[in-house]
Amino acid sequence: MKLTFIGGGVMGEAIIGALLNKGIVQAADIAVCDIAARRRRHLERTYRIKAVDSSAAAITGSDIVVLAMKPQDFPAAAKGMHSRLKASQTVLSIMAGISTTTIRDRLGHEAIVRAMPNTPAQIGEGMTVWTATEAVSPQRRRSVQEVLGALGQEIYVEDEKYINMATAISGSGPAFIFLVMEALIDAAVHIGMRRDMATPIVIQTLLGSARYAQASGKHPADLRNMVTSPGGTTAEGLLALEQAGIRAAFAEAIMAAYEKAKQLGG
Ligand SMILES: NC(=O)c1ccc[n+]([C@@H]2O[C@H](COP(=O)([O-])OP(=O)(O)OC[C@H]3O[C@@H](n4cnc5c(N)ncnc54)[C@H](OP(=O)(O)O)[C@@H]3O)[C@@H](O)[C@H]2O)c1
């Protein structure tokens, strides 16, 4: 399987690193096109892959062409690729917001996978939600699944509308969780704990809670009730969170991010 990355930034590099680490492809089978010379040098030196500045040259002979530039750079990048892709090649876009219809129109190409990864993909703990157009063969879908699986967990969805929803939940989600993390650390400092002590305590509490929820398979409310003794400290804290409208705040955040994702996609 030969892959070309158009855009070798943070996410492109995360995928390249994961694929090589897991031995899914060899360095000789990866090419990257990036307009930044500094990025090309970095990727060539770090991963021993071919890095070029012309997308037309990079996509020749590739099975999967990964679109990993920022959405706003896509129109310019698409000009260099329009009508140059063969029907047997698959375009795999990780760009936020840009629909498969827009990608098809801009590239003049039918076989498109649209995926929404997230930043924990950089350590193989990502959550990727993806969909594919009818022109993507079952065999190529399996290859794409293998590529995305290198980043962590992946879920295929039939309907593209779920990609915009996933953009709000798993794509933006890490930023929401980092905000919660920061708020808990600041609160610990506020009641008198040192920041260097509070940080690992908070991170492990979040990590342990997520792993426990995953391993137990129990409803989050059940897990919460198990640590809420009558008249206890947790009950007191939970009441304060409810009074501050925490559920509504998260609902608003997800709905706002979802609306933005739909808007970006036109
Ligand atoms: N980061 C996330 O959490 C996340 C999650 C899911 C999806 N995504 C999506 O992943 C994509 C990449 O994000 P990122 O954070 O990796 O961005 P990034 O670090 O800015 O990487 C994009 C790279 O592409 C290069 N580039 C721009 N235009 C190009 C062109 N025409 N041809 C070749 N290379 C070009 C950029 O060069 P210059 O710097 O010189 O412009 C940059 O090195 C975005 O579409 C984003 O929506 C990101």
C-alpha cells in the first residue's frame, strides 16, 4: 500500500509516525507534499520518507492520498491535483468541515473517504469517525480501516452527517476535556494544593475514571452514584456543579461546535 500526504503538519505527522511505528507501511511507501521547506526537511530526516513540494508529483502511483492540510488551504491545493487522480486511487480527507461533495467537485474525483480524527491520535489513543463514498471499494475500505486503526479506535458511519457530529464531540472533545483538566487543577490550587502536586492527581483522576467507565461498561450515572454517599462531600460538590449549570454548558458547547462544523462544510 502506497500513501501520499498532502500537508505534513501535526496531524499528517501523527499518522505517518503511527503507520511506521506499527509497521503497517514502510518508509519507502510514503511520500509527503508540504509547501513548508522546514516541514519537508523535518519529515525527511525523522522518518526517511520522500518529501516534495509538488502535489502532482507526490500523488503519482499512490493508492491512498491523504488530505492533511488546513481546510482553508484546500482550494489552492486542489487546483494542483484536479483531474490528476486515477479512478483506482482513494482520497482520504481528515480536514474538518469539508464535505465529500466539495472534495469531489474540487478534485474531479469520486472515491473519497472523509475521516475525523483527534489529537490523542499522536500517541495512538485517538478516536476517528469515518465514512466513504460508494466509489471506494470494499478492499480499499479495509486498507483505510487499517490506516485509521493505527491512530487508536475507529468507527465507520454510513451517513456523513455523523462526521459533523463527531467533529463536535471527539474532534473538539479533547479541548473541552483539557479545559476541565485546567479548571480542576486551578481549583486544587485555589484550596491550597501546589500546582505540581495537583496536576498529576487531576490527570490520573480523569484517566482512571475514563478507563474505569470503559472497563466496567456501567452507565456513568451508576458510577457517579457509587461514589456519592448520602450527605457526603461528593454530593455537596455535585450540587454546586448542577447549580452552576454544568450539563447545559456542555450541551451548549457541543451544539455550538456542531453548528460551526456544518457551517464550515457549507
Ligand atoms: N489538529 C486536530 O486536532 C485535528 C483533528 C482532526 C482533524 N484535523 C484536521 O487535520 C488537518 C491538518 O491539521 P494540522 O493541525 O495537522 O495542521 P497543520 O499543522 O497546520 O498542518 C498542515 C500542513 O499542510 C501544509 N500545507 C498547506 N497548504 C498546502 C498545500 N497546498 N500543499 C501541501 N501542503 C500544504 C502546511 O504548511 P504551512 O504551515 O506552510 O501552511 C502545514 O505544514 C486540518 O484540516 C484539520 O481540520 C485536525
